[in-house]
Amino acid sequence: MGSVPVESLVQIDSPEPRRAQPSLPVWLRKGRTHFESVDALKRQLRGLHLHTVCESARCPNIHECFHRGAATFMILGNLCTRGCGFCSVPKGSPSKKEFFLDPEEPQHVAEMAAEMKLKYVVITSVNRDDLDDGGSVHFAETVRAVRQALPDAQVEVLTPDFEGNMNAVAHVLDAGPHVFNHNMETVGRLYRRVRPQANYQQSLDVLRFAKQYRPQALTKSGLMVGLGETEEETQELLRDVQNADVDVATIGQYLQPTRRNLPVAEYVTPEKFERYRSFGMSIGFKMVFSGPFVRSSYMADRVSEEAEQQHG
């Protein structure tokens, strides 16, 4: 697959013809009231040159999470080599100096996690298809640094697909994360539009390999709804993920982060989210976290705890 030229990224990111957006329903109106907490945590993060996916992906839960002292660290820099239609993380050419891999980043993440007194640390990353190992060694070094600084804390990783390089996936797993997360994001029919540089089966293979390689770790995957999928397609995706021996599924509403991203096709009702949760539990997931504001790393500590308590 390799790295992506700027021209391709611009083409992938170019907006579709303008279409009327459905009105935002009442269940998707969330207040932003914790400005002081958000600003304080941002200053701490910038002091160590760290990024969070909470900020870069414009998560609607950022006020709530930053106020309760939770954040998802995003490593390998703040520029992504891919151009997914749903994502607002900055994209660019690997020739830019900003793609420099900071060797101090793993230790800085560990320092920040310790300063925040985290008991549950979530680490994700941009895609780095420009690197031979996809950044997996750096990812593993970050996990190890956090585990050394906070030996009693649990660590969840949310990884890219590493272009299907299972040796790279193994590098991360060898660092001993408690939870391995890789997001499917959407149904197979929409991959070309939503994740043009990813592969549906490849992502399933990553999840299946993770459970086989480190069976003691919880495996987890997240998906978005409201991009134009049908309920039947979503159920099929959940079956595929469960058949890959994934323990936990998270399901949330896609919200257009910028006007350059894909439009929302549908605002899914809370009742349908509950149907998805019930269906997922009925086919064997240990835990299904489903709701309008659910994100892959949202309340990750509580999701992991409930999955382990219910099923050992």
C-alpha cells in the first residue's frame, strides 16, 4: 500500500456535492461546559509535545472526558498518511519535517500518564504507512514506558492495521497491553468511500491474529453508524467481528467533524442502538457498548471492567 502522495490525499479529502444534512436531533445535543479543565489539560499536553485523538478527531465527548481526567494519547505524530473520509486528523506527505518520529515521545506519554495518575491508559496512533514497520516498534516502546511508570495501570491500545503486517501487530502485543483494539469503522460495502486505503478482510484478520497471538488480552473493535449502512449490513459486520473472536464491540453515531468530511446520512435513534446492543450480546460478545455518543475509547476503563466482570 505504501505512503500516499499529497495529490491523492487532497482527492480523497475533497468534499462530495453538497446535500441537505438531516437536522441534529435532541439526543445528540451535548453541552460543552468544562472549558477550564479542557484548557488546563491541553496546556500540559503541549508542554510535552503530545497529541490526543480527542482533539485531533474533534470528539464530542472531550469536555466530559478531559474534566474527569481521561484522554486518549495519539502517538507517532499528528499527521496521518491516509485520507479516510470520516476522519479529521491532519493528513500530509511523509516528506514533511513534521513526520519526524520523536524518540522521546514514549517517555513523554509515560510521564503525562503518571502525572494524570491514570489507572487506565489508552494509546492510539495515526497511520504511518511511510515506515517499514508502520511505527509498531515505537508503539510497543510507548506501551512499555507506560507500564514501567505505572505498573498497576491497565493499558489499552487502539492500533492501525499496519497494512496487514502481522509481525508489526505482534510487536505491539509483545509489549503486554491488557486490551487490543482495532476499529472496523464501517460495513464492507462502504469501505471504498469511508476507508479507501484499508481493507475489510485485512482488518478482520488483524483482530483474529491478535486474539490468537495473545489470548489473555481482551480484543475490541469499534464501528460507526449513520454513514448509509443498513441495519442488516450492521448485523453482518457484527457477526464477522464476533467470528474473528473479538470480545467487545463499540457502536456510535458518525458525526461530520468538518465540512470536508463525509456527510451524515442518518441520525440513528437510541432505540436502534439498543437493538444493535441486544443483537451483539445475543451472538456472543462479552460486552457491546452502543449509543449515540459512544466512541471506541469512550469510557474504555468501564467497558473493559464490565467485560471482565461478566465473563471472567
